Amino acid sequence: MIHSLDLEMHLLGALIKYPEKYAEIQSFIDESDFYADDNQTNRTIFCALKQCLDQGDNVDHVVLAQRIQSFNISFPQDINITDYIYSLSLRAISASQVLQVAKELKKFSIRRSIYEAAQDVARKVKKIPSSAEFSEIIQLADETFNNQMNLFDNGPEKPVNIYDELEEFIEERGNNPVEEFGLSGPHPRLQELYGSLLRPGNITVVVARSGVGKTRFCLDFCSKVSAMHDIPILHFDNGEMSKEEIITRQASAHTGVPHHYLETGQWRQMGEETVDKVRKTFTDIRDKKIKLYYFNVGGYTVDKMIAALRRFYYSTVGRGNPMIFSFDYIKTAADSQGHNKSEWQIVGEMVDKFKRTIQKEILKDGEPIIPMITSVQSNRSGVVNNRRADNVVDDESIVSLSDRITQFCSHMFILRKKTLDEIDEEPNFGTHKLINVKARHLGRSYRRATEPVRMPDDSLKSNLIHLNMNAFNAEEIGDQQDLAGALQADGEIEQNGGGDDPVPHFGAN
């Protein structure tokens, strides 16, 4: 047997009942996996179903039947398409069986591919002239068979010689230069060193202990980028914060009014100036058209999250339009329940699936269009409280759960509060440090990003970014090289009898 109509009907019925499971199988199941020699019914239904799911439309048997009827396709006389689809939706199948059914159906598709390849080889071998060399016969059979099978193994993709495309690609980029590849951000020095942190198809990870401000930093960063480029943000919250808490935090970030007064509603009692500031912020947000869409995914499996991501993108943002995807934060998901998998395996698979979705599935003209920024808890090695700077760990060993997080991301930063001795020794240089531990891409000042910084005491330090974080707003102060210059200038000023402004303003020069 090279087909199973019963398996096809089983899978279609399952997708009608559990559309969120489509994300689990879409990477290896398409219309060609449905047998089409007898009639096109099941293949047509799958195509219509796939169209609905890719666009984020709701799926039920009525909507699906109406969509198919609009195609004006003729079916065998004994098939009433509305009744047929309804019968599919009644099939007894659980959500947990969907993946296995799809795999079994794929086996039949593979058998057909092999059978068709063998038939093609047989036809061509018959036509080979008797004068052909042995190597020619083998080569023809090999090419014919493998061309057929490669469609299954690799999809439409084939290995390419990049040097065949190198000249054209680089020349085309030269003809259409851009200031930054990816979305430019609000922190000039950070971008100068590491380039865009929001590159389509890439994941940026911020690592921090609980309460340090990773959510604050990521949301502030994304909101400012959204305002700069008029691009919506989809923010998934993994059950840590309510919508109301996000609202009051963002209001505090934009107004500068302490969070307590906004959360309690006491802001109207703080005087006319505060009231005017808050209401002016409302107008500014409307004018800038900042769009931050909040979605609580606490308790969701990663497949359900991805299904929600796809539905939102196609239904709200629209195919081919850019979007920022923010996820707070990576931790063990509902997938872990009932599975014999460790936490690091679960988290690794989660990151893998997110990366595949934004890099391989949601595309424009074959290229990624969505960047992702997320955060992860550090382990106890990242604790700063009551410790001196020399005793704080500032490397990737503090990343909790999975090395695969580091593997799949393009940028990874540690965000931490400054220790008391750092605050004392680095006056006017903020409250937090943003320390890069991985950079797959660097900015125009790549040497400044990678070369050690010589401090006034002749010690060498790795470069990093200094931030001042208050009222849920993140302000860039400068990098370690800026600090070294400021401390040097401060020392010279002290030697010369003091001064009023030892720390200059630092831009992106």
C-alpha cells in the first residue's frame, strides 16, 4: 500500500478539532502528502485548512466548507463536501495523537516518493542506448532517483555555492546601503558596539536575577524602537506579570511618575503639573502610534505559543509586515508535564522552535522579518547583593537551564545592578551594567567592542555598557571606555584644583 485514506481523514479531523496542533506538523506535512490519484477531496480540504491556519483565521467545519465551496471545485457525485467535512470533525482522535498520525501519514508519502522515483528510473533506463558507458547508466539512475528523493529530504531548498552569488549580493547591498541592518535602537553606544539587537530572524537574550530589571529593560527598549520605526510589538508574558502591571509600569516609564502613584490611582492628587504630564503622555503615545500587544501565555505549551504567535501575526500585523516579538521569559513550559524530559531539554526545544518560526516560517520574499528579544533567569552565581565587584560572576556560566539558549541566540547580555563598591568608584555612571557575553554580530566600532579597556590604574577591563535605570526607563550613560576617560579626566581635574563638571556628556562619537 502506498496510501491510507483513513489516516488522511484522521489527520484532517484532528486539525479541525485542534487547530493549535498544526504548528507541530507544519514543518514536514504539506498537500503532496495527501494521495490524489482517486480524487482531490482530502488534498483540497488540507489546502483550505492550511490557508486558514496560516492566516490566523478561526477554523470550524462550517467555515471550512464554505471556503472550499467558494473555490468552485467539482467533487465526485457521491461526496457532499459539507457533510464530509462535518464527518471528519466527529472522528475520535485526541490532541496527543495528532503528531503520531501525521508521522504515519508521512511514511505513506515517502513510500509513494520511492515508488515514483523507481518508476521514473525504470522508464529512463529503458531509453538508454546500448552504446552508453557503465558510468553513464549509473549516473542517470542515481541522479533521477536522488532528485526525486531530495524533494522529500530537504523540501524546495538545495545546497548552493555561495561564491556564485557573492558578487551580485555584495554589489546589490552597495547599491542600496542602509544605516543599520536590523532595527536601530535608542542607545547609540550600544548599537555602535554590537549593531542592531533586533535583527530579523535573530534572538537577543537578556540574562538577569529576579527583580533586577530584565523585563523593564526589554519593554523599554522595544517600546522606543516601536516609536522610532512605527512597528508593533507582540509581548508574551509567561505568567509573571498581569496586563495591569505592565500598563502601570509602561505609564511610569513614559511619564517619569513613580509607579506607586500610578498603580494606586493617586497621581491625580500630586498636583496639576503631574496631571498635565500624565495626560500629555497619553497624547504623545497616540501620536507616536506605539503598539504593544500583551498576551499572557502562562501554562501554554510551546506549540500553543507558536500557534498564537502565527495567528496574531497573520490576522493583526499582516503577511509581509514587520513586527517585534518580545517574550518574558524563557523557563520550563507546560511541555514538561507528563514527559520524561529534563528542564534543559524542554527549554532547549522551546528556543529551537521559536528560532525556527522566526527564521524559517514567517518570511517576506523568502527572508526573515521578525526579530525576537527575550530574557532568562540567571542562576545563583549571578547574585550581586552584598558582594564586591571582584566576587561577581559576569560570564555565560550564570545562564540557567540550557546551553542551547546560548547556542541559538545572536546576542546575549547580562544585566545586573552595580555593586556598592562600583557605585562608589564609578560616580555618575548609572545604576546597572549591561555586559555582552555573546555577539554573533558587531557594530561599526567592532574593535571598541572586543578590545580590553585600560583603566586609569593601569588595569584592563572588558568593555560593557553603563545604564541608569529608574521609573522603568533605561538611559544609556556610556561604555567602559567612556568611564575610563571620565575617571582620567576627573583625576586630572583634581590635580589641577577641582572642577564643577568632571563627567562630560557621552554621545555615539
